[in-house]
Amino acid sequence: MDTNLTLEWSEYNQDYEKRVQDIRLKDGTEILKCWPNAGKWFSMNNNKQKDILDSEVTHTKLHNKLFYR
């Protein structure tokens, strides 16, 4: 499947692909393994922050499952 996502951080323009991604928030927090859906991001990790509003995301990158377990 073709993608515009890379393994490097890219500025997020609110045009997302339905792929597992890492996201960076306005406060600098980086959350790994997130899934975008309907203006929100769902964290697939067991952290306290589950749903993240689209407006809080500043950067995205393709989640590289080879390095994270």
C-alpha cells in the first residue's frame, strides 16, 4: 500500500492516513502507536491518555513496528 508517511517527523496538516502512526503534541509529548479516526487519535498503548484531539497534534510519522514492541 502506498503512503505519504515517512519514518521522520513531518508537520501534521489534519489530512491523515488510516495507518498506525506516532504523534507529537503541541506540548512536545510524543505518543507511539496511535490510530486516527474521526478527528481524534486513539493511543494503542496502555498510557493514561487514550483519545487525543486532532487539534492537539503537530507532527506525525509512520510507526516503525520493527523498533517498538
